[in-house]
Amino acid sequence: MLAIRQTEEGSNSVIVSRDKDLRMVEGWHYGYAVGNQPEQTLEYIDRLGYLKLNSKKKLKGGGLKWFFAQCLLGDKTDNIQGLPKWGDIKTAKLLMEVDNEAELYAKTVEAYQTYYDDAEKGYAAFSENATLLWMCTELNEDGTPKMWEDIWKS
């Protein structure tokens, strides 16, 4: 619901959360300090977003670039596998300089299809991870969540 409300309210809202997955949603974000995790300062993330490697070569990001990066990397916390042997640097090289949504989608799907050496199996594996990682930002007219494939097929 945070992602849906953020999308509805636009720049009139801030998602305040430590959950890195929510950073795929366009809008204002803030992460409070907790334990040994530092504060994430207030930041506006546009729809396309960004990726950057920190000093430890760990990939960070926001927007759709972050969503597609997570599709490749997986998410151990959420038990999402991603592609084997796809690390932060390889993901950064593939997606960091991409400047449009269609290319993000195409490069990510192509990586899966190449890994599986089969277009159908690769797309199925990508689709499963994308479904698990997608933060719903809209509801359909009947109140059901509009998932990633509803957006990319339109």
C-alpha cells in the first residue's frame, strides 16, 4: 500500500522505510537510522531511477533500474534466486548506462534467455522473479493489484 499511495500522491508524499525494495517506486524516500544501519537521507527517485556501486562494490539504486537489477541479482532476504553468477559489477555493467525502460526490460530478459539457452525457459524464470519483486503501484478497476506484466504488456 505504501507504493500505491506514493504513486497516487506523487511528490506530496514520502515513503519512510528501511525496505530497499520500496525504492523502485517513483517519489520521495527516506530511511531512518536503526542499529548499525545509517540514515538514508531524503531523496527523490524518478521512474527510471539509478544504479551506483558503493566503495565496497555493492550495487545500490532506485526506480526501475533497481527493479531490473534485483531481477538479475535476486534477493537473499526474500529468498529470490536471481541469475546464478550474476554479481553486482556484472549487473551494473549491463544496466547502469541504460536510459529507457524498454532497453532495461530487453537487456534483463535477454540475460535470462541467454543463461537458460532457451527463450521460453528464460522468460519464465524472469517472469517469476519479476512477479515476486514487483512493488504494486496501481490497482485495477476491480481493486486487484496491477502487476508488472500488466504494465509492460500495455
